[in-house]
Amino acid sequence: MKKLITFFFYLVFFQFSMAQNEFITIWQPGIPSVVTVNAPFQANLNQIWFPGIGQNYTITWEEVGFPQHNGTITNVTSTSQVLIDFGMPSEGGGTNTLYRVKVSNGNGVFQQIKFASHQNFNPVVETLVPNLQILGSTDKLLEIEQWGNIAWTSMNAAFASCQRMTLTATDSPNLSNVTNASLMFYLTNSFLGASSMQNWDTSNIENFSFMFAQHHSGIAYTQTVPGFNPSELSSWDTSSATNLSYMFTGRTYFNQNINSWDVSNVKNISWMFALCSAYNQPLNNWDTSSLQMMNDVFANASSFNQYLNSWNTSSVTNMNRAFAYCTQFNQPLDLWNVSNVTKMKNIFSDATSFNQSLASWNLASLVTADSAFGDTAINCENYSKTITGWADNPNTANNVSFILISPMQYASNIINKRNILISKGWTINGDTLGSCTLATSETKLEENPVLYPNPATYFIYFKNLKESGTYQIFDNSGRIILQGKSDHEKIDIRNLVKGNYILQMKTKNILKSFKFIKR
């Protein structure tokens, strides 16, 4: 008797363990499909194309509410999809009948689900629109109920275009082997995230591009899309990430704080928050030292107005449309190192609140800045300061296209500065003579104080700082880390930990900020 009881409990435990191992989804095959699946034929109202990839794995299914109607497919080997035919539903079920599909490793391994494929992106093209080839019944998947113990190898386009799909699973997917999560939930209109996502191990994922993207230029958009705004993403480990481009594009409700993300290896954030009209969260803690591409990053993010002056942009080459139509943005960016940027077309175009001087920018590599300030709020004084600073900088590039910058106006006493740029081959049009006048000190070429070396290890030194004063050193979060009185020659930084800092130096005649790196 004891042996029988022991066997019974063992059997129950074994079945329970097996149930936890399965990847479980809910489907409604009776939904008339409006999507053409790239398959030998289109599924009927009792069938689905399941886009599973693996060798010798097992699929079991049952009708929800009538588990006696079930089936099993063993030793499934597929590289793109497999047809599941549920047969006729139970009496009274009709087209509303739901089916629970369970996938396990069986005698082999199930490793990937991939509802779509897409052509490789052209790295030269700045506005990307994935050309999807649908591989599964995207419009018939309703729910991810359990992830199970599947060791996923990729999440590229895993659920792309599954517009009715929601996530109710309380467990987490095994992502330890996943480096690519691009397009994972692309165009998933009903997907709102889930609390379980805070436990996902994303530490090995490198490519997050288009992961949650809903729409962008070239994609039709329906304003009734539900409000995707999951708070669970703030805890994600992004230390391996290199590509965050298009990650949240078009998610108009998204407004979560991801300031703690480790983006130190990220090279591309183009379009990341574009068309995220509610987004307005701090990003000042981001280590952007590896960043190269940031075109369109805040384009049409109409609520965004956060401090970004601490960003390290020394490796960035493309800033086209970075703040275009970012209508609330008006933050100083004078500390940005833009010496490697070649493209600034429309960078602030129609950023109707932006009114800052960019006189300190070193445009050593710039090629084109057409419509850079078009329809911004930059006034005559700040535009004149900007032109003066660029003209006075001997490193400013030659032969730059700087056209269509209406309604910019310049001061009458900086015409010579504007002419300096024109003499360097700049093409300037769209601006007009204004009524403001810069103070004499603002139009003179001055020997500005500079900090060196940078990066520094033990001391930072000053050049052209003619008097002593006080200083404060801030970290990226804005906290004061070090402060005191200084002579006009050097500051001891040996006690600082490695990282990025901002030094603010105040003397009788100047208040100057410098960015530096402690190594």
C-alpha cells in the first residue's frame, strides 16, 4: 500500500513538473485571417500555422473547456512552421473555440518561435521599415500563458505582428542564450507587458532594436492602440546591449524611468523614443560614451524636456532630426562634444520651444546642417552667439551646407562672423538681419579657459584661467562629489572613482562648466 501511495505521488509530481516545462499559448483558429502566411497553403478556421523551430520536439493541444478534445504531435522537426489541425470543435464551440497549445522538448529540443522574418537592414538608410514575411498565424494567437523551461536561442521577430496577443505568464523565459530580441513584440497592438517581465534576465541581449516598436514613418497607425506603459522594464540588465534603435518607436503612452539602464556599450539609439508623445523621463545617468548613432532619437517626442548636457557624445557621427518636432524641449547642450558629428540635418527642426546658444560646439567634422534650426524658438541673441562661436573656432569645418534655417535672425554687429563662415565655404540661407545687438565682449574672439588632460588620472589642469576661484564637481546624477577653493592651475582628483563628471568653476569674472573623465 505504501509503495502504491509513493508511486501515486511520484506520478503526480512528474506530471506537475512536465506541465511546468511546457511553453503554453492560447489560440482562436476560427478568427478569419486577413494575413497571408508564407506557407504551402493558408490555414482554415480549424487550423493554425505554428512558427516553431526545433528538432524532434512535442506539441500537445486541447480545447479550452473541453479537454477531451485533444491531440499530440511527436518528433516535430521544423525550420519555419508546422500546421496544427484541431479538427471540428466540440458541439456549440464554433469559431469562438479556444485551444491551448503546449510545446515541450520531447525527444529533442524546441528552441525558437518566429512569427516573421525580414530582410537585412541597409546600414546607410536612416528610416527603416521592416519588410515582414509572415511565417505563422499572427492574427489567431491570443495569449502567452507560460514560458516553461525552453532554452530560447533567439527572440528575433518572435511575436512580430501578433496584434491580438497578450502576456499573462507569471514565469520568465530562459533568455540565457539569447543575444537578439529585435522585433520581438513589433506591431503587437494589444501587448501591454506584464509584471513578470521585471524578472527577465536580459543580461546577454545585444540587439533590442524594434523590440516594442508600434509604428513610425511609413507605417499606418491607429490611435485606438492600447496604452503600452510597463513599469517592469526599469530593472532590466542592458549591460550587453549595443543596439536600442527603434525600441519604443510609436508607443505613444510609454513614459517609464529607465535612467538606471547600463548603456555603456550601446552604439545606436536612433528612433528609440521617436513618436513617444508621452515620454518625459530623466536620462542623465546614461553612459553614452560608445554612442555613434542618435538620429531621430527624440523626433516627435512632443513631451520630452529633460537634462542631457552630461551625455558623452564624443563618438556620435549622426544627429539628423534628433530633436525634430520635440516641441517641449529647451535644455542646454553646450557641453556636448560634437567634434565627430557629420550630419545635423533638421536636428532641432520644429522644436518650437528650443532657445539655446550652441556657440561652444566644435563642428570639426560637420558636412550638412540643413534646416538645423528651422522653425525653432532660437532668438536673435542666441543665434548670433552661436554663429559667433562657430566663426571664432578655427576647427569649424569648411564647406558646410546650412540652408533653410528660417526664421533665424542675426545681430547687425556679427555680420562679419557670418561672413567668416561663408568664406569657409558654408552655404547659409534662410536667416535674416535682426534688431538685436550683441555686447562687445560677446563678439570678440577670446581665449576661453580649457581643461586638460581629459581623460585625467591624478590632476586636472587649466589653461587661460587667469584667476583663482571655487569649484564643484558633479556626477551624472547631479550630486556634488567634490568642492572647494582652487588656484588657477590645477585640481586634485585622485580620490574620485572612475567615471564621467562635470566641473563647474566660478571666479570673479566667469562661471564655466567642463566635462571630464576620471580614469
